[in-house]
Amino acid sequence: MPGPNTAAAPEPLIKTVRVSDEVITAGLTDGRTITVPLAWSWRLSEATPEQRGNFRLIGAGEGVHWPDIDEDISVWGMLYGVPAHKAPAR
């Protein structure tokens, strides 16, 4: 009797990114699409459309970096629902 398939699934990686006034959408290399509220990133929420559009993928697609606003979002953060929290005002 054959055993269960023990092959590991590939790590999810981001292939494409779109940022609108309401959501961040990432297309993954495995065909899935993840959409999270823009409000999950206070930095992106407060950024201009130009700043939101200036991003690069981190590594092979493990995350996204927006250099103009120093924001990073990981594929795991998007998959598991980990919003960025704004630091308290001093």
C-alpha cells in the first residue's frame, strides 16, 4: 500500500502587486491572488499614489518593499492577516 505524498508544497511567492485606494492585491506564483485592505498598512494608506506605485519585490517574491515610505509587507503577513500597527504618538 503506497504511503501519503510527502512532497513539500512550494513556498508562496509574490509575482505581481497592485495597490489601489482601498486594497493591496498580490498575485502569487502558484496562481492564487491575495487581497488585503490598504488600511492594514498605515504607511501605504498615508502615501501618495506615486509612492504606492514605487515598489520592488524582496528576494524571489517573499515580500514587497516600498522605498519611498520604508514599508515592507511579506507574503506570509498577507496570507495570515498580519496588519502593520502604527507606533503610538510621543
